[in-house]
Amino acid sequence: MSNPVKPSRAVVTTRWWWVRHAPVREDNGCIYGQKDLGCDTSDRVVFEAVGKILPRNAVWVSSNLKRTHQTADAIWAAGFPRPAAMAQEAALAEQHLGQWQGMNRAAFIASRPVGSHWFADIGEPAPGGESFMDLYNRVRGAILRINAEHAGREVIAVAHGGTIKAAIGLALGEQPEKGLAFDVDNCSVTRLDHFASEGHSNWRLPMVNQQPWIADASHNAMHQPAGPELKLA
């Protein structure tokens, strides 16, 4: 009598390494959303530090906006091995902020309710643009698709603050509003691990808004030779 086939309990782990693009300097203090502005990639120390913690042999993806491509180029130029390809995913672009794009950011934020984590409530679309929920839904769809296409791989995604907040919300049990509570600084690294087994999946958040260049600077300062003793006259 043959033994019954037991369902597989193998767990497939797909690790996402989210990198927010480098700072935008040409916005003149205005909201830019999906405006295709460039970014400042002049600080090689930052990109060297980011490259140190990213995995080799990963799948690279970015949004369709050039600031994410420039950031990836800067990581590679700082010594990280350039991948054979990097897929551009329009679904990973920043929220389209419609008529708010081009408005002075500080004045706009000051006009919103005190304590707001984002430009508006998650269900409120910008005039002529998207709501955060629109952003969340398209980012969620892209993540689920890429998880299926590249199951078990390391995925490096160079994207935007809103995009990464949406991904965090997904990892927190599909609670997009919770993702808005997190800071996501320029060039920071956020890792979200997806676990999938037969009929089940879940996420873990090993690190959010990691800034590896700060750790590098602290380490280097601790190991610098002591300077000359200061003597008072």
C-alpha cells in the first residue's frame, strides 16, 4: 500500500530591498510627484555604503522615472556590479499628485490638517491625479506579480517614498495607512521579506529606512587615530 502524498511545506522566501532615489534639488521647493525630475548623485560615499549592504545576483527593478535610474547608476558607479538588466515598472512610480504638482510644498503642507502623514487622506485623490490608495493598489499588484515571477530571489527595487510606504503597508497585513507612519529618506534601504508556502504567505520587516552611510561614518570616526593633544596656555 503506497503512502499518501503529503502537501509540500517548503517555504519560498523572496527578499525585497527597496532603495529610495537620491535627493531632488531642482524642484524649487515644490511638490513634484510624477514629474520626471533628476536627482543629485554627487555623494559617492552614500552610494558606496548602500552598495555594501545590497545582495549580489539580485533581480533589479525601478520605476519609469529617471531619478530612480540615476540612483541605480550611482550605486553601480560606486563599485556595485552592474546587473545585466533592470526592468522599468511604471506601476512603481510615485503617486501622481495632479494639480498639486508644482505647488510650494511647505505652503501646501501647512494648509493640511495638523498631524497629516501624507499629502491627503489615503482615499482623497489629488485633482487630476491619484489618491494614495490608487498608488497602493498599483504597487501591490506589481509586488504580487514580481513575487510570482521571481519567487525565491533577491529583488532590489529603486523607487520612491510613496511607493515604499505602500509596500510597507502591504507587508503590515494590507494596512496602507500604517505604511504612511514610516519615514523613508532619500537613498535609504528598506528590506521586506515575503514567505510563501502551500496556501499561505506572510511578510517580515527586517529593516526600514536604514541609512548605511551613517553607520560607516560612525565606524570610521571610532577608528581614526587620535589627534594632537590640546594644551591650554
